[in-house]
Amino acid sequence: MNTIIQLLQNKEIQSEVHKKILSLFQDWGTRFESDRDILPLFSEIYNALKKKGVEFPPMAASNNNFGPPA
């Protein structure tokens, strides 16, 4: 997880890769919010990034990074 966070801080990373990483953290953070007791890392990272003022890409209503395409 630290490696992914380090990628966000890399100024040379491609914009699309940066957006995808942010999108994944956002998706994981919101999806696992109700499971914080067993999977705290996902929502903690997402909330920490939000507190730092990181701007996340808009969430698509049908955004589903874990299952087959709709």
C-alpha cells in the first residue's frame, strides 16, 4: 500500500495513472467503510487523503472496479 501512496506523490507519474490510483482509493474507501473493524486501512487512507485536500475524480454511478463490466 505504501508503494501506491508513493506513486501518488511522484510528480512524473502519468495523469491517467494518478487518476486511476485516486479512483481506486476512493472506491475502496467507500466500499469498505462499513467494514472498518476488519479492513480499516482502505477507509483510513481514503479519509487521510481527503483531509490533505486531495481532489478525487468524480465517481461514476456505475463505477465497479471489482466485477465484470455492466
